[in-house]
Amino acid sequence: MLRLGTREFAPGEPVVMAIVNRTPDSFYDRGATFLDEPALARVDQAVADGAAIVDIGGVKAGPGEEVTAREEERRIVDFVAEVRARHPEVVVSVDTWRHEVADAACRVGADLVNDAWGGVDPQLAEVAAHHGAGLVCTHAGGVQPRTRPHRVSYPGPGGVMADVLHRVLGLAERAREAGVAPEGILIDPGHDFGKSTRHSLEATRELGRMAATGWPVLVSLSHKDFVGETLDRPVSERLLGTLATTAVSAWLGAQVYRVHEVAETRQVLEMVAAIAGRGEPAVARRGLA
């Protein structure tokens, strides 16, 4: 059972996490939700489309202008409080690798800390535990935040997935020892983070090994570079590749999907669940008349 905030999700129940970028330089929307009004509209629409989690970030993942912890807090903390008040039933997640930012966000209502950089700040788990928040434990290959991989390799037996499992299971166990409730811990293979395109494809192919650990698996696939390079498509043309990867990930046992397009993702997840026998058709009239 996955428990985040006031919400409970059954094992295997697909969960959509909507991305809300409070950055002026997002690779996806180029700052479309940097200001409060469009960002709140984005949250409202995502919730209406079926997102159970809203993930709020104040620093883009890639290289760029330096953003201090104070500036990151300025971008997201008051906004987290507003979303918490506006949508009390929604799980509010904060995308940060800094413990001080996570602490400020949790104080105003964040339920989940999404650490995309693999525990580079060891105090993050303690902050999540202190506030009773969940924690996403992500594989980033040991790279520093906001850096791109350079000639990275995973040459040992088991390839990239062996390293993914070693690192994320270690982070999950450390989080549990720090006091994070086990039912609030998720693991993420970290597509693109510390990986080449071939590594991300391999991690997707081997995703069932992560699901077999018993920890709920979160995947963040939306419009990422490994999709773009595989299909040779720019960011604006990666939706189909993203949805194809989402379907494969769902079949292999991922549970939480961090996405830009909520409605489209939900349709994919519902279709996969019905094919797998974990869900029912919304309508089943054919052949009965």
C-alpha cells in the first residue's frame, strides 16, 4: 500500500503525477507556468484530468543559470501553500534535492519530496521523516545536480539496472532507517539522469526487476531526451514516444507516472490495465445487443 498525505493507493494502482514547473527556462514549456496564475490554472486542469499528485519544481533539471536555495524557495513555497489550500485532496510533491527547500515546502503542506538527484543531500531523508512526508529515491548514477552525463558507463554484470537497483534500494533502506514511513517510499530508475539513451532504454526494458523489489516504482518519462534521440524528434514532438514508453512501463509494473499530459497518460494506463486484466472497460456493449 502506498500512502502519501491523506491518500492511499492499492498495490499496482496506476497514479498520475502532474508536472508543474515554476521555472522561467523549463525545457518543456519555456516558462509557461512560471507565474502564479498560469501555474494555478495548470494545477486545476491537471486535477480535473485525473492527476492524484502534483509535483512542483523551482529549478530545471538541466544546466543553466544558478538558482540559489533562497530563490528556489521563493518560487515554490508560497505556491505549495496555495495548492494545498486549493486542492486539499491532492498529494502535493516538491521536486528538490535540497533539504532546506524541502523543509520549507513541507512546513506549508507538501506530502512528498521528489529527490531526482539520488540523495546528494543526505539530510533530505531526515526532513521527509520529520514532516511525515514520503520520499522518491532516484538513480542518478552519482552525478551532481544539473549536470549532463559524459561518457558514463555501467560495465559490470547486470548493466545499468544492476547499478540502479544497488543505489535506489540503498537509498530506500536509508530513508526507512531515517524514519520515513515505508509506505511513503518510492523508487525511480531516473531516465536520462546519469544515463545515455541506450541506458534509459535498457532501464525501461528491465523495469520489471525494480517492480519485483516490492517498492512502488515511479517513472519520469515525459518528453525526455532518450525519447527524442530514439525517434529523432524535438521536445515538441515526443508525446507519442512518451506514451509508448508509458505503456511498456505500465505493463512491466511501474505505478506512478510523472507527466506533462495527464489526460492522455490516464487513457494509456486504463488501456494497459484492461488488457492486463487489472481493469474493466468503461463501456462493454459490443456483441451484447
